Amino acid sequence: MDTQNPSAPPRPQSRTEGKNHPRVGGLVHENARHTERFTVIGNHLAQHPELSLVARGLALYIQSLPAGASVDIKTLASRFPEGRDRIAAALRELEAHGYLRRTRERVAGGHIVTRTVSCNRPGHRSRAGEDQAPGPPKKRQEPRPRRLPAVPQPGYRSPALIQQAIDVLSTLRRHDPRLLLSATDTEHLAPGVAAWLERDLTPTAVRDALTARLPSEPLHRPAAFLAHRLTAELPPLPPYRPPVQPPETRHPLQTCDTCDRAFRAPSPGHCRDCRGDLASAA
């Protein structure tokens, strides 16, 4: 039985692939998780390639302050040894790169004050960042639904014509499921279809025109697509056809019972003059 030599150096262990090994002489982080009194800073600020160290440190200090704190040059110069000139230059750097916004506003009493907004992520504005003064929370307004485009209107909105247009719209989804319309959309589009129908088009022709050459991508607003097509491809009105006048009825000649004058009438009697004289005498 072999015995191990306790004085022999241990066998070197092979390096496990994927295991982090700090480089010799490089930076080693010894981090502990903060649970209170800490500020989250983005690497875009900490490692900014153009901001000076004074500007980065000043941005770190400003972002750690509570809302309403004074961050004017005089206050900051009394807090740090860099002096007013360097602090003013650092503030201008932060303002140029979007980490600060400074505006002058007139308050009650006519005084003008400087309002400073700190942005921890330039280019990303939030409603909370616009006004961090204490006050009641603002209600978020729901986005209003976009209105559908206008559609052509028929010359005469007869109930039968509108119902025929609604029937056409209700059959579109049978040809393409993407053309499923709500009752509100159908009510909005029906006059436009009626305007097509009164141009001597059959319901089948209108349906084929609305379902032809549909795009291959998804239709997020099928009603808006149909409204645009109803307007852009509206056929012209048919040529005007004057109403046909019925032929004039030619009555046979009659002989007046009073003056024997000949006149045309459907039955025997008196001529126009004698009818007038009889009416006057009566």
C-alpha cells in the first residue's frame, strides 16, 4: 500500500474554463450591496469621454441631493474647494452634454430665480423630471384614439342605400380576415360605400375594389385603410342623362256646341272661349 508524502507539494489544479480570475496587477472590485443612502450612476456619466473629473464629480453630487436643494454656484463653491470659476465651468459642461437644464423664471413678487433640472440620463425626459417639486400626483391622461379619415358622402342618404353599403362592408372579412370592422367603423365607412353605389356600381364591384391589391403586411387600422381607398379611388359620377319627356297626347278635333268652332279635346263640349263666357255669365 502506497503512502503519500505529506511534505510533497500539492498537485496544481487545472484552471476551470469560464471561471473569473483577476489579472495580476489589475483592478479588483470588493463590492458590498447598498441597502440605504446610495445613488445609482450610469457608466455614461462615470466614464464620459469628454467631461472633466470636476464635472463628473459635481454631477454625482447633484444627483445625490434631494429635490429642492440649492445648487447655485455660490452654494456649491462654499461646499467644495474648487472655487467659483471651476464650478461654473463644470456646470456649463454638464449643461452642454444634457446632464443639467437651467432656466430663469419669474416668481411671485417679480423676483427672477434660476430653476435647475438634473438629468441622470440625457435625452430621456420623464414627466417626473420636469417638475420634482412636492405636490399632488398628476393623473396620467389616456391617449385619445386617432380619428378615422373622412369618406365621400352620397348625394342622397336614403336608408336603403346606407343599408346596402353596410351589407357590403360586413362581407369584406370573408375575403380577408384583416378587414374585420367594428360597428363604429362600419357606421363611419357606410356613407363612403354609398357614394360608390350611387355611381352605378354593383355591390360586388365595390367589394372587389376594396379587397383588391391589399398589402401583405398586417393592417393595424383596417378602417383607416378602407377610408383612404374609398376617397382616393372614388369613381367619377356617371354622365348626366336628362329625363325623357313623355310624348304629348294629341286629342281628336271636336266641334264647340255653342260657336261651332273646332277644338281639340278628349270629348265633345265647349271651346276655351265659350267655357270662359259661360263661367262669366254664371
